[in-house]
Amino acid sequence: MNFPSSVIKNAVDAISNFPGIGKKTALRLVIYLLRNKKIAYNIADSIKKLIEETTYCENCHNISKAKLCDICNNEERDKLTICVVEDIRDIIAIENTMQYKGHYHVIGGLISPIDGIGPSDLNINNLIQKITNSNVKEIIFALCASIEGETTSYYIYKQIKQLQLKVTTISKGISIGGELEYTDQITLGRALINRYSFENSLKQ
């Protein structure tokens, strides 16, 4: 694709780095931004603030404005129950169901040897440490129903099995390979309420 200037080319190359956006779509967005400079400046300022001002909760790795996120700081939340999720999109999806009142732990991805992602690349070790050093009663796996999600759940389960915790997983109302953020609130809410023993799921 030929461009009239290197400035446009650089902008197109940058925007096409976004997931699901190719060169043609990126070019349309660049032209739109050139025609709407106020919007372009607002977007640029928002992205700058996003990068510079975003911090992560020291306890659960959720996005936060302080050392602890609003959920971890909420005394009315059940600290003895931890829901393990892949990223913050899953927290948003689960919170929208209004069916869960415990804490979370964002592991930041899934174990995937093909992609070179191992347990040490994720927030798993500090999850295990947190569980070991606290009075947590239940761990809920709310990870994608894929090979990577199941592998990650099983790895964590093996690390905490000796602690005699209640380990559950959301029910399989979620389609295999489906991501939580795209699941409707009713289905996701029921999957949380009807969660079942993770160990029993290994026997199926």
C-alpha cells in the first residue's frame, strides 16, 4: 500500500497494531482523525493518561487508582472467596451479573506452551502465596473453556490441592472456547451460581 506521506504511513502502521484492524481499516481511521482533529487530540490525550496514570492493585492485579482496587478495599466483599480470571474484561463481565460478592485475582493470561507462555509469565505464583498465607476458603476458576484455560486451571489446582480448599469452576453454560466478556449476563450469572467442584470436573 502506497501512502502520500511517511506521517500517514506511520499512523496507519501504528493503528494497524490493534487486534482485528488491518491496513485498510487503519487508513480509514487515520483519514477520519485528520478530518476531526478535536477528536484526534482527545484520543491522544486519553491514551497518554491511560498509560501514565493506570496502576494495578497490589492484591489482585485489577486496574486501580490506588494500591488496592475498589473491590479489594470494599469491606463488604467476601475476602475468603477468590475468583481467578484471565484479565480485567472478565471482572467487568462478572461484576455486571451482580451475582458475585467475593474477591478476584487477575492472572494476566493463560498458560500456552505453543506461544511460549508459562506459569512464571503470569500472576500465578503470588496467587498461590496469597492463598497459602491467608484464610481463603474457596477458589473459583472462571477461565476460558479452552485447552489453555483448562491447562491453567489444572496447574493452579495442582499447586493448591494440598491446602484442602474448596476449589470450584463455573458451570459449562459457557460454550467451549467462549470468552467470558462475550457471554450474556444471565448465562454468566447462572454459571457462577451453579459452579461445581473442579476435582469432579477432572473425572468427567
